[in-house]
Amino acid sequence: MEALKIFVVEDDDWYAKILLYSLSMNPDYEVIRFSSGKELLDNLHRKPTVITLDYSLPDFTGGQLLKQLKDRVPDVPVIVVSGQEDITTAISLVKEGAYDYIVKDDNTKENLWKSINHARDNLSLKKQIDDLKEEVGRKYTFDKIIKGNSPAIQKVFRLMEKATSNNITVSINGETGTGKELVAKAIHYNSNRKKKPFVAVNVAAIPKELIESELFGHEKGAFTGAVARRIGKFEEAHKGTLFLDEIGEMDLNMQAKLLRVLQEREVTRIGGNEVVKIEVRVIVATHKNLLEEVQKGNFREDLYYRLLGLPVIVPPLRDRSTDIILLAKHFVQQFCKENQMAALKISSEAQKKLLKYAFPGNVRELKAVIELATVMANGEEILPEDITFSSTKSASDLLLNETSLKEYNRLIINHFLKKYDQNIVLVAQKLDIGKSTIYRMIKNGELVLEG
């Protein structure tokens, strides 16, 4: 780590010399002394690493100067050094953001040395964490996290780009498996909040009686099982992003409480009285049409408009079919790399098979299909027989693709022939059509009996 630049703010010349002499014994410390609060504030552009602050200065109290420092250099540890051994003052200053409170006595030099070393270690750890977050951010660039060249996905990229330059609430809508959380993460890690927390909550996965505690936190003894204080997800995401997935599953009572928090920008833990100010960007996602839910009375209209913000619709895979092969190749490469397998290609016939399938499970289903196919492949290529879909195409699935009524009829009849072991009489009864219709289609080559 770079040398520490320590600003010592002390108006007593004799005591300042003692502190400077003691701290300068470490060659990694650059120690600079200031005799007033104004002098310190005028030199903050010199970027101190740590500040030691005399509590009683001629122009500022320790509390007044600390407040200005927390506003202007919030990440710089401030160690208050005071001639008063007042526990109330110490607690108050620490609550206001002081890193430590040290009393001027025979142990001051030793205690100050320990406190600065501790601050240095914390700064080193923070730098490591920031470096890791930078690395994570690079992994979440749009083109790395979301693969696709189709016009539908490029539209999503343009909206995501708009979302990164401001703090507008983002509402993401899309079917299950389309990658809504990936979109939320990409927005966060490409915004100015990327070094702050990204906290994800799946509303549908939390019992409704626990969701309030999960979001807002609780105090010890607030309810049975609350054995200790717990901060909620809003506090956890302070200065960062809170992602509320499946927001459409939240019940109306909780919706009202969420609306109040979003309006007031503050939370109160269950069982407590302390009001905690929060500064959080909110991104929500759902597979439901929230406007329809509002009309049905399942979702509050005022909350809907509060959350609408910038709407981002993530298209289903069937609306970006030109991306299927690109995604498939990416998943093959990724799986082979993660499992130390030899590289595989997807044969042209296997590609055709992938393109004929509707993928009702979207990108998530494609990934699962490709990973299984990669495992099943025997040679250097994935072949059609290596590809297995989790479900057969039903009549409802057929509606996902636009085609002619004649083709729908052929696919539906073919589906039922497979289902009932090529029993033409039974299929005719089930579909309420004449046997002659099926025989004619067989004769014309529109249907092929199997087995």
C-alpha cells in the first residue's frame, strides 16, 4: 500500500511536536501538521489518508469540524484526540462518523499509533474490496453479461445505457428465465454506485409474514425468534442498489409499507423507534403485467407509478431467435472451460434442431439444454441426438410462433398421433375430426406415421 499521509490538527505547539515526532518514526508515514480547522479544510485537496483531530480548536469544535470532514472526505478516517475523558462525547462523535476517540494522557502516543495502524489495515482491506468490485464491474459490461445481436436485445442495451447515467428507478419486465436479474446487475455495476452494495431480494421466495423483517430489519425481541438486532435489506443496500425481484407477488399490506419507505426514504426496524435514513436506488422486476394487476386490484396504483420509472422489457428468446445459436455457442464454450473439457462445436443439424424449438423456459432453458448436450456429446461436435428438450411441444407452445392455420393443424394432429401411439381412430375421436382427414394428410405426405 502507498505511504500514509497523516494530517495532524493540533493548536498546541508543544503537543503537536510530540505527535509529529512519534508518528514520523515510521518511514511509511508522511505527517503534516495544521494548527486550525480552517487551515485543514483549505488543504483537503492534498488528499490525506488519515486525520487526527484535536477536539478543542480555536475556530471549530471537534463535532463541527468532523461534520464538515464527513461531508467533504467521507472515506478518510478521522481520529479525535481530546483532553476530556467524556464517554458521552466519545459516543456522540463515533456515532457522527469519527473513526476513534483518544484521550490525551500518558498512553496517547501508543493508542494513537494503534488506531492509525488499525485504520491503515482497514484502508488496505477496503482497497482490496474496491479492486474486487472493479473486477466484478468489468465482468458485468453489457456485451459480456448479456449475449445477443438481435434488434430486440439491442433495444434493451440502449435502455440499460440510459439507466446507468442517473438514479431513476428501473422496472424490468420479462418472462421467467429471460435474465432480469442479470440486467439489474449490469445496470448497477456500470453506474456510479458500482462500488456500493448490490442487494437482491426475491419477494416470491419469502413468506409474507417475514418480508417486512427481511426488508426493514428488526430489533432484538421484536417477535418470537428475534434473538438479536438485524438490519434489513434497505439498510444493507445503503448508497447502492436494492433489486426487488418478482415484485408483483408482494401482498397489498406490504405494498403500502414499501410505498411509505420509498416516499420518506427512511425505515424503522420492527420493534424499534429509531428512524434510519436510507439512500438506495431501487430496481424491480416481474414476469407479470403490473398494470393489469392494478386493474384487478392486486397491486396498488400509487406504488405502480412510483416504481414504473424507466421500463425495460426483456424479450423472450422466441422474439430474438437470431441470438439462439450465438447464446448456444457461448454456453458450450463456458461449460467446457469451467469443466476443463475439450472444446466442442455444434453441428449444423443440431443448430437446426435448436432453431425449431420455442424455448418456453427462455435463456435459462437453453443453457440447461446446452450443458446437457455438452455432457452427452461423444465426439468433437454436438449432434442432434445429444440435444434433449425437457418438454414436448404442446398445442399452447405452438402459439408462440407465427405460422399458418394449416401448419398448426398438422402439428396438433401429429402431436396427438405420437401421444396415442399412432391410433388414427382414437385421435380422430379426441380431436373431433373425420378419420378421412387424417388419412388424406398421410396420403399427401403432410403426416408420417411412425413405428
